[in-house]
Amino acid sequence: MDDYDPNKVYFRCNTCDFLFMEDPERFPVMCPQCGSENVSRS
């Protein structure tokens, strides 16, 4: 994984339950594992 980026927060995919970090300013936030946009901030 990349170095820790303070601008990124954790999201969890509601489709495949994958936990990942993404910049919340980026739209849409998509799951890197399954491509779903059905994610929630965790």
C-alpha cells in the first residue's frame, strides 16, 4: 500500500465488503475490488 496520505479516509464497499482508502474529494468513490459505487465511509 502507498504511504499514509492524511487526505484519504477509509471506505467499505457495501457490495463486496472490501475495506480501502480513498480521497473523499474524489467522485465517484469506487471500490477498487469490484468497481461498485455503493460504498460507505468507515
